[in-house]
Amino acid sequence: MKVLVLNGPNLGRLGRRQPEIYGSTTHAELADLCVGWGRDLGLDVEVRQTNHEGVMIDWLNGAADDGDAVVLNAAAWTHYSYAIFDACAQLTAPLVEVHISDPHQRPEEFRHTSVVTPYAVEVVAGHGIDGYRRALAIVAGGTPA
Ligand code: DQA
């Protein structure tokens, strides 16, 4: 099964971006980890990151057309983008929402809303980078260890 791991704005700076919140793993390292975790689960994983909302919407539309599963960290778009909401609505294969931190436990009120959650089979938040492994396990149909 093909799975797209799609990461939104500022996640390209993982490792350098607020490491006390997001950890020290870089996006390139995360991508390698996801491909390896996917291989172990029998999934064909492709990891992408963009800071451009239209690019993300094109990728989500492509996943809808191709019937690909999606692991989505929409980052800040999670909290306000109705274009992302509409794009998620069109997906047919499972969508798992992932966040490195737990937005609901963070002080900023705006992080407590998600436009992705209504279309996600599950939300994985607050498990750091390991959340991506858990999300891939959910896509593969298992219960994450
Ligand atoms: C995030 C949480 C969001 O609130 C934030 O805007 C991000 C990253 C996370 O992975 O914890 O950019 O999605």
C-alpha cells in the first residue's frame, strides 16, 4: 500500500526549530525513519514537506485521485485552513493526523482546534517523532506498540 507522509510549514526545519518542543531529529532523518518503518510494515512510504499551502493541496488532491493513504502533519494549517479541510474531505483511503507535540496541551488557544480531525481515522499527538511510526502502524491496520 502506498502511503504519503505529508508535512506542512516549518517542519522542514526540524532539528533546528524549537528543539525543546520538536526534538533534535532533522526532517531528512525523519524521512529515512518513516521509509524504514514503512518497509517493516509492508508499506511503500513517500515523505514530503512544503511551506506552500497550494502545493500541499495539490498533494492531497493527488492522494484522493490515486487512493493513497495519508499521514498528515499539517502543522499550523491544522488550526485554520479550510482549504486543507476541504482537501482532506476528498480522501478515500485512511488519513491519520499526526503532531509531534500535543497541540491540546499547549497554551496557545488557536492550537486547540483542528480542521483535519473530522476526516482522520485517528489522531496521534504528543509522542514526538515516534508518532509517525505509530501513525504508519495505524495505516497498516495494526495497533501501534
Ligand atoms: C505541530 C503542532 C502545531 O500546532 C504547530 O503549528 C506545528 C507543529 C506538531 O507537530 O506538534 O507547526 O503540528
